[in-house]
Amino acid sequence: MLEVVDLTCERGERSLFSGLNFAAPSGTLLRIAGPNGTGKTSLLRILCGLLEPVSGEVRWHGKNVRRLREDYWKDLVYVGHMNGVKDDLTVRENLRVNAEVAGRPASPDRLADALDRVGLTGFEDRMARFLSQGQRRRIALARLYVSETAPLWILDEPFTALDVKGVAGLSALIGQHVRNGNTVALVTHQEVPIDAPRRQRVEFAGGASGATSSIEEEATC
Amino acid sequence: MLRVLLQVIRRDLLLAVRQKADVLNTLFFFVVVVTMVPLGIGPEPNLLRAIAPGVVWVAALLAAILSLARLFANDYADGTLEQMLLSSEPLPLIVLGKAVAHWLVTGLPLTVMSIVFGVVFDLGLQETGVLVASLLLGTPVLSLIGAVGAALTLGLRGGGVLTSLLVLPLYIPVLIFGSGAVGAAASGVSYAAYLLLLGAFLLFASVLTPWAVALALRISVE
């Protein structure tokens, strides 16, 4: 259960949103939408605990994430704007190091399997600097396959730079993860159809500063 | 828990090996500064012998400052730092790993290099030994304290200057006791107290600075 209570966020003395409330029970696909610069990424960073909100709090299973810290991050995988890929490491090293640093060591077979599923087979020993933007995105997304057991995924525009097949594969993965009873929060501009039992939407109005968001729950499909 | 420490050290060493220019830059700077001084002040053996420890120590300190900028900047730019902050492992441990790796690629080579300078400046066997020991104890302190400065100024424009300003006052005691140890050994007084103090600095820094760095990183990334 991911809960947001009375959240207010300001960036550079500009109020992005205030009094935001919603609750996403386990097994929810939470889609955050709205025009550029309305605070979607800021909201994701607050949800992760990277950014401190001006007021309000984010709760994971009823406890404030700023107090849970490592216990919360154990449950969380965040794929942000930046891929978190080191140019001077090979594809395999990148994934391995990332898993180790995150505290989720994975066996070599598991890493190979994850790379296979994002379509990077044959590139394992290539330096990341020689890969295309889309392939680097795939390295970052391979983390999701390594941490399929994490109950919360927070994804910031996961579909950017991916080709058609990549988008289809990822949306299937996200759908599967939600159906397994986990929560996925994502920001995306593309209306990618994801088959999930429970969907929720946070809509940022944008325009005037201090815009609040409206939440509409979609019907179960 | 120890596993993540070793993995971070391994990662940073691997990156250092792949970006040799960065590492060699620091070492090159150190060597150039130390070798230029005798050319500048003339070949007077007694004078050179007297100033050698100070010159080596000042050069090591400046080289350490020079290398601080890239301690977190690259990780910050490509998003890997963000991932470290979201690790389920304790951040101070990850930070400690980074500081250890930083020392292994800057402080340790400088220390090894100083053996050569001991010979070049005609220091006795004992003084050279003390110089190496003081650097061995002192350079890790430079990396640890430097990490605090680098973390605090992360993402700021002109952060390099600010890092130096923040870090230099804290470097001065290390410099004084480091070169003081060699001076004491040269004049035949006991140098044990100097080395013990450096050891105390090292223990103090390795216990406290990782926490300070972790806090500073969380603030900088916001």
C-alpha cells in the first residue's frame, strides 16, 4: 500500500502541487500524467524518498518512507530519467554492479537471463559507451527483470528511446508485475496499453502555478 | 554488508583502470610539483633535505584536492549516485568504499612515489621510513575529509573552489603533523607522537566522515 498524504512540493520557489492525496493498494498500476514541468518527476522523486516534500508524507504500508529508509528501499526499484549506466563498464558489469550496490546480488545466470529478456544478448561484453540510447535504456530496464520480487517499481518515462518491440515487452512485464500483486508507479506521455487489474491515474492539470491534481480511478477491466 | 563495501571498491577500481588518464593526472601533478621545487630554489643539499618533507606533503595535499572533483561528479551525472542513495545497504558503507577506492588510486601511489623522493632529496633511511609512514596514515584522512567537501559541493557551479575552501582548513592539521613527524625524525627527537596523532585522525575520520558524506549526498541530490 503506497499512500500519499497532503503532499506539497515546491521547486525553486515555484509551487508545483499542494494537498495531493491518494492511496494505491498493492496490485495497482499508478499512472501519473500531465504536461511538462507540472511536477511529475518531482512527485516520483518524493515517492522514492530522494526528495523531501515541503509538507505531507509518503507512506509505505502505513509508515513514513523518510523514516523507513533502507527498509523501504529494499522493496523499491527506481528507474529514473538517468539510466544509471556507467560508460566505462560493459553491459554485464553494469547490471551486476548495479544489483550489488542496490543490495540485490544476482547470480550470473540470472543476469544473463535479464539481459536476454531485454534483447541485449550478444552485447554483454560491449562497453556501454558504444551502445545506442535505446540499448542503454534497456540496461537500466534489465534491473526490473533482476528484481522481479520487489513489490514497488517507480518508473520515470520507461518507454522513451525504446523500439516498438521493446515497448510491448516492457508493458507486458509491467502488467505481469501488477497482476502478481505488486505496485507500479509510472510517468509516461505515450498511452501504452497495459493490462492491469486495477489502474489509477494522477492527472496534473498544469498551467497556473500551484495546480492540484485530480485522481480518477479507472474501471476494472 | 561487507560485500557491498568490497563491491563498491571493486567497481571504482575497475573504473579507474578504464580511465587511466584521470589517475595518472594526479600522480603526474605530484611528481612535477616535487621535482620542480629543487630546480626553483637551487641545489643546496642541506636546505633541500630540510624542506623535503614539507614539499612532499604539500604536493600530496594539493594532488588530493585536485582529484576530489571526480569523486562523486561522474556518478552524479550518469545517475548511478541516485541508485546508490536508494540502496537497501547502508549509504555510509558505500561511501566508505568509494573513499577507500579513491585512496587506493591517489594516496597509495603518492606514498609509494615518495620513497623515490626520499632518495632524491637525500633523506636518511629512517626519515624516508617516517615520511612513508606519515603519508600512509595521512593520505587516507585526506580522501575521507575530501569526500565530505566533494559531497557538500556536488552539483554546484564553481564547486571546485568551494571544495578547496571547505577542505583546506581541515587538511592543515594533517599537513602539520605529517611533515612534523619527518622533521622530528631528522632532528633526532621522538616522532612517535606525530604518527600516533595521525593514526588518531585516521580512526576519527574513518568512523565519522562516512556518515557526514552520506548526509551531504542526500542533501546535494535533492
